[in-house]
Amino acid sequence: MLRLLFPDASDKLIAAAYLHDALEDTTATKASLTADGLPADVIDWIEQVTREGDTDYQTWIEDLCQKGAIEAVMVKYADNRLNRATMFRLEPDHARLIKRYDKAGTTLEERLRKNFGTSS
């Protein structure tokens, strides 16, 4: 999805996209990613798109858009769009998720427009 949305994305950004949930959904840690040889900027982007436990989703998205690296925003936007496109197979509560992902997607798009000057 990242490559589709951002055809010029670097290999490092693609790596961050593939591993965006590693710290959230696996036993991986920053130390283990470092030991595996991942570059520091890739690990930083992964950390930025890792939401802590009970943090409100939209508040976290807004914080990412205000303080995060544009690369992390790109990774999260691609994740958001993929989730939006595939949620019907995975989640019975579509209305809640449509609202969640659409609102987050709009926030992420606003940051991307500010950075790139166009819609993505």
C-alpha cells in the first residue's frame, strides 16, 4: 500500500511499513530491531507509529501529525488506507471503524498536504 500511495518511497520506508506493527504486536523491541541490523531511522519511524496501550486513537493520530516525522506519517497513512480497504473481511463493526479510519485518514492527509503541497 505504501508503494502504491508513494511510488518513490525508499527501501528504508518500505521496511518501516512492513514492520510498522512489530513493536505493538510481537515480542520485538527497539533493542532486538537494532540487533537485527535495522537502521536507526527505520526503528524511529516504527516507534512513532506504535500506539501505547490506552491512548485515544484520534488523539494519537493528531499528535503523530503534529510531532512525527513525515516518513512515519506516510507509513501510518498507508496502514490506515489498507485497514480501511480490508476491514470488511475482518471486523463486524464496520460503522465504528469507517468513522475511525476516515477521521484519522483526513487528519493524516492534512499533514501530507502541508508537507507535499498536494493531496495524496
